[in-house]
Amino acid sequence: MALSSPVLTLIFHGADVFDYGDASRLISLLHPRLSLVAGVMARTAAEESGLAVIYDGRRPSEILSEYAGDQAVLVHRAKTNASAHRFGSIIHSHLKDKGLILIDPGTCQILTWEPGDPSLSAWLSEITGYPVKSGNHHETYPPDTRVIGGCLPGEPVFVNGIIIGYATGEEAVISLQDGTIKAISGIELKDHGVEKLIRFGYPDISKAWCKSGNIRISRPKKGERQVRKGRIAVIDHTAMACYRSFDPDICGIVTIGDDTTSICGHIGCFRGIPVLGITDGDIDGIVPEGYAPGSVVLQAINERDDDVGIEIAGKVSDEPVVWDEWVEKIIRDLDGRVKVVHREY
């Protein structure tokens, strides 16, 4: 006998659930009352999808805490079975006495953590065709240690949006010691990345946003250019803060760092917001590149992108400027010190 249809809220996390078509399929199958999106790159993918979803800037656990266990379901596409269990167990550990239901189209299963609602899990299984399995218990570690699971060797490892190294095993274990990040196992640290992370504030490693792998697999869609004259924003190696810069009067963004430039260019592409990227050739290729018209990427010749970028940031005022004219002046001012490696018309 078919189970009655519940009144659901779906919470989509990660760009992959949109790029692989999971969000569209599950919305059609489950007819949720509300569809929310958590995650910066998920927001970009969701906007490009055209689906009727609402972006919520909080962590998935913070959103889920507002709902009873039978009212909200988390959707996330994991790379491996191990990463699916670890992701769900971390979310569940922040929910105190609440249960969790996680639909994972990547591994084609529904994972549950107690106290859950068996009738809802059964209904979801009947509709999606995914089997229901119990999620693994979350392991606790000392407060100065963090285990980032579900890694594939060679993948970049992020802490608070900054690449701190590359995985060498299925689990990357790091620790905060003597005011910096130390590698315990499963990771080869990137000194420049660790330096940048610490420069932006000593992180609470137990609560930091950590992940491995690429941020998104799909190229961004290109939108129409919106503002040609306005203010300029600056993003210095903190690409995940990009959305906070998208005020209506922003005509472009100065981005410092190779990956910061590629991420901000990717995010701004659909919104028609160009970037002036300051790079030094140290790119990790974590997102497919795409830029809005008017974007220019510069590469420092004999200097670090940090130093050139800070110099350019000092030339940004609060007064409105014509973006194309301002960018060309910067290129002239830096003649011989940088080369143009990309220009988007």
C-alpha cells in the first residue's frame, strides 16, 4: 500500500545536485513545500538551473535545526560511500537530539540517523527507488584536530575556502599546533595556503568549513553585463565571500590570487560581473573557468600576486568609475610588471 505524501522541505547542498540534475528530479518526484539551497557554489548552480529554489546562507545543520525530523530532508551528492557517511555524520553531530535523513544521489541511497522517522524514510525509498541505510556514527576527535574524510589522492583540501594542501589518502588529518596548521596524515600541506589561512584569522578547526575535491564540475553560464559604471569591490584570497560583494552598484571586482580569480570569475559570469584578476600562475583548477564580459586576468611576471594585488587594491576608491577605463589604466600603470593572460569580450 502506498504511503501518504508528507509535507516536505528539501535542503540542497553542493553544486553537483544541480549540475547532475538531481535537484530537478527530486523536486518533480517529491513535490516539496519548500526547496532551500545551502553553499556558495550551490547558489551559483541553483541560479543557473532556473529552478524555484531559495538560497539560505547558513550551514545545513543550522537550517535543519529549525525543522522537526519529519519535515526536512537534506540532499547532497557524495563522491564515495565513505564521504556520504562522514558528511551526514558531521551534520547530525550538530543537530543535538534531532535525527537526520540524507538523500545521496551520488551513491544512490538514503542514510538515516536516529531519532528518525521510519515512515518518511520508507516513503522516500518508495518514490526514489533508493534503499534506506543507517548512517555511521560520528567519531569525535580532540578539539585541535580535524579529520577530512572521503578524499581522493591528489585532490585539493580546503579549510574555510582556502586550499591548504593536497590529499594523499582517503582521510586528511590536520591539527592546530603552535599557531599554525600541521599535517598529521593523508595530506601534503601547501605552505602558501596555510600562510593565507592563518593570515585571515586563527580558525576554530572543529567548526571550520572543510572539504576536498573540486568545487564545481560544470562551466558557468554567461549572463548579460549589468553595470558598466559603479563601485569596485576587492576580494583577497577569500573567494567564498564573493556574494557579499554583489551590491547593485558594483561594476567589477579586483580578485587577488589564481584560484580566487577563477572562482569569483565563475560566480560572476552568470551575473554579468567582470573581474580584474591578479595571479602568479599558481592555479589549482578547482572550477572550470568562465568570465563575464569585461573581465581581464593579469599575471605577475617577477612578483607575487599578493604584493601586486595589494598595490592595486590601494588604488580602489569608494567613488564610482567606468570599469573598462579603470582596468586599462591599471594595465598601463603596471606596464612591464604584468602580462594579460585572458581577456573576455
